[in-house]
Amino acid sequence: MPYIIETNNLTKKYGSLYALRDLDLKLEEGNILGYLGPNGSGKTTTIKLVLGLITPTYGKINIFNKDSSKNFEEIHKDLAYVASEPAFWSNLTAKETLYFFSKFKDNYDKDYQDKLIKRFDLDVNKKIRQYSRGNKQKIAIISALARRSKLIIMDEPSTGLDPIMEQVFRESIFEAKNNGQTIFLSSHLLEEVEAICDQIAILKKGRMIEFGNLEDLKHLNQTRFEVYFKDKKPNLLKIKDVINVKQDKNKMTFQVVGSTNAVLSEILKFNPSRIYSKPTSLEDLFLSVYKNTK
């Protein structure tokens, strides 16, 4: 399967500061990539590099198997972008704004646009200055999806959407995937990433520290525990591979990396009243990976 985005040693420096360092990333056609990391981790820098808004200090970016530095205009004909804070012309209506953006793509799908307008419950006759942030985000999402581009790059696209519209957004992303489109999704909503993404990349201080599908990232084999005690509680910090221990009155919560035999043996010595366990969520996994990586 061809790669839609492929980077090799992609690096961006500002003076002596590395905003992004030696990024090797491969995004397969038809996949949804969740790109994770806190502010300053290199997410926005990556997006700017992929979009051609800034040039790399060194390294390469291929998009659609073409060198992005030499095929900028051709690549952008089949690429759509949703900014985290889209800026539009305040005196235009949403209808006029969408019409303007439709002219950038020869095969812009007007029928699908109208379907999305109804799905997102957007009143297109208001001027942009009258819209909330969430409604401005709807305009950007609708425009990007209606372009039917091979690649859609989204920078925290569901910011400002209410829970119902977040679900509508996810359904629309799945629809794009089923249509063969590829989505690069930078997000701070781990629940969203876990629900819709095929692959996940985690960045820290400009470096990619983890990459793979959700099961690949769970190679740490973590199990989350919630245990209740009547009296004394064990000291689990002395047990290897027990992390994120929290205590609250008669309750303890923690995660175990790898085998749970040792921790269960210790817990049972203190006659727990209840024990709950479940696989680690993406949020737990993200936090533990982030804390335990220099």
C-alpha cells in the first residue's frame, strides 16, 4: 500500500532550538493518524512543514510519493486543511465562504457539502462574525470534507464542538476513510483519537517517542487497578512496574506494566474488599509513556 505522507529525518531548528527532530513517519493511504503531544511537542511544526508553510532545516517530506519541496502546487490540488482556529472574512456569510472555497477545487462535491450542512445543523445565512467558535469550526470541516481530497490535515478540528457535533464529526471522518481518503489528525482529545484512529504517533520535545496502532502501543501491557481496603493498605511503590499509584481513604488506583502476579500477591495479604481491573485506556497509556520517557 502506498504512503500518502513519508518523512525522513525531518528536522526544523530555530537557532539552537529543535522544534522537530529526525521525524521518520509513514502514513498509509486510507488510514487515520492520531498525532498526539502537548503544546511545544512539535505537532504544529510538523503540520506547517507538511503544508509547505515553512521549510525543513534538513530531511525530506514526500506527499503522494512526490517531493513536497518540488511539487508544492501539484500536491495542494489534492490536499485539504482544517486549522485549529480558522479565520474567515467576517462580513461574508457561511454560504458565501463555502462558495469561495469551492472554487479552489475542480471536482468540489457541492451535493456532499449540502448534506454536511444539514448533518452539522449549520445556518449558512449568518455572517461569520455572528458565529460561535464551534460554528466556525463546522464551516472549516464542511469545506475540507466536501473537497474530497486524497489527504485531509486537521489540527484539533473538533475544538468548540458540542458532544453531539463531536459524534457527527467522527461519523463524517469514518465516511471519508471509507471513501479512501487519508486523514492526519492532530488532537488533544484522547477519547477522539482512540475512537477513530488507525495509527497513533506521540511526540515529546520535538521527537516522536511512540508510533503504531493502539494495540502496538499497548506493548507495555498495562492493566489499570482500582482496589478497596477496609483497614491497612499495601505499599505498592516497592513493587517493580507499578506506576501512577494514587490513594484516597480506603481506595487505591494504579497501573501495572507487564505481569500482575506480584502486585496481586501483595494486595491479597491486606484482605481487599473489592478489586476492579481493566485494560489501560489511551489516556492512561499516553500519560504513562510521556512520564516515563526522557
